[in-house]
Amino acid sequence: MTIVSIWCRHKGDNVIGAGLGLPWKIASDTRRFRNLTEGQVKVMGGRTYSGMPQKVLTGRKVIVLDNTGKTELFDAQNHILVSDINQLKDYSEDLYVSGGAFVYYLFFSTPALMPDVVVDCVYGGPIDDGAQNLVDVSASVAILEQKYQALPQRFELDGVVTTVWLKKGDFVAQSTVKKILNYLETEGK
Ligand SMILES: NC(=O)c1ccc[n+]([C@@H]2O[C@H](COP(=O)([O-])OP(=O)(O)OC[C@H]3O[C@@H](n4cnc5c(N)ncnc54)[C@H](OP(=O)(O)O)[C@@H]3O)[C@@H](O)[C@H]2O)c1
């Protein structure tokens, strides 16, 4: 199993969200997330799941992490609810960790489930005026900077600079990394 984590964080403060939504609207960023996770099993927290448009997730495999039991699944055929991250340790397929901050940190701080690959998109533009209840991934970024190595390539599109990081000292499936880099090299062209 390869675990890939993907986020778009705001430069400087590592903000990724406001309430249940995003404090920016960048079409190419939404497209990147959709294309890189297409056909893959996405793992997300109950708040992220509730805040995403249903049509984006319907018909796609999603694991919702929620230890409160509050989240209602809207596609019972393809979505499952998991209350304990440890249940994913022997999962048979690759996992694409898709947020939010709580769930990213759960993966980064669980040794057996630390992402192998991190697609780190950093947005340098302004966040929406009046955005409230900001959510940030600073705790996960601290682990990223310590335990991961950035590949040298930088991909820039619409104010977002994307870097791919690999977990230090671990074998990482090259086919997965290649696929991600290929997509990033060609996007927007
Ligand atoms: N920019 C990006 O790349 C990106 C990607 C994904 C998500 N986001 C943003 O991230 C935000 C959501 O992240 P999040 O961290 O709030 O939630 P989350 O990771 O999506 O979900 C956390 C889940 O765990 C539960 N939980 C239990 N204890 C918790 C605790 N101590 N803290 C937080 N959750 C706890 C929550 O239940 P309760 O609901 O009962 O608290 C919820 O079901 C949204 O703003 C979303 O838009 C951004």
C-alpha cells in the first residue's frame, strides 16, 4: 500500500480551510486534486466530507474518518465510515489522504500510516476577505519538513507552487511518483 497525501496550503500560515470550505477559489487546484485522486481511494475527515459538493464524491471510493459517528454517508455503496485510523493499517489499496487538518495530522503522527508521498501545493495569493474559522496544517508541515525530502522539481500554476516530498529512508513506489510528476509537468499546458 502506498499512501499519498495531497493538500493546498496558504503560504506562510499553512491555512487550508475556513469553516467547512476553502478560503479561495482556484479552478486549476480543484482540477489537480480531482485528476491526481481519480480512481483512487480517498480518505477524508467528516468535516471535509460534509463540506465537499456531493457530486465530486458520488460514485468514487471514499473512506470517511470520524470518531464521533455524526457523519451521514450520501453514497453507501462507495463510501465507508471508519472510526479508528488503525483499521487502515493493512488496507489492500493505495490511499490518498485528502484532509482536513485533523486527518492529515492523524496520518503524519501514526508511524505505520505516515504518507509515503506528499503533494504539497502552496498558494501564495490572498485568502478570501472575511474568511472565518481558519484551519491550518502547521503541525503536519513541521513533520513534513523534518521527516521528508523534497524532490527538486517545482511546478507553478495560478499562484500555486507544487512540490512533491518523499518520506526519508523509505522505499517509495516509483510508479506512483512518476505518475504524479507526469501529471504536474503537463497540467495547464
Ligand atoms: N486546502 C486543502 O487542501 C483542504 C483539503 C481538505 C480539507 N480542507 C479543509 O479542512 C477543513 C476541515 O478540516 P478539519 O481538521 O476541521 O476536519 P476533518 O479532518 O475534515 O474532519 C475531522 C473529523 O474528525 C472528528 N474529530 C474528532 N475529534 C476531533 C478533533 N479534536 N479535532 C478535529 N476533528 C475531530 C470531526 O468530528 P466533528 O465534526 O464532530 O468535530 C470530523 O468528523 C475544512 O475547512 C476543509 O475545507 C482543505
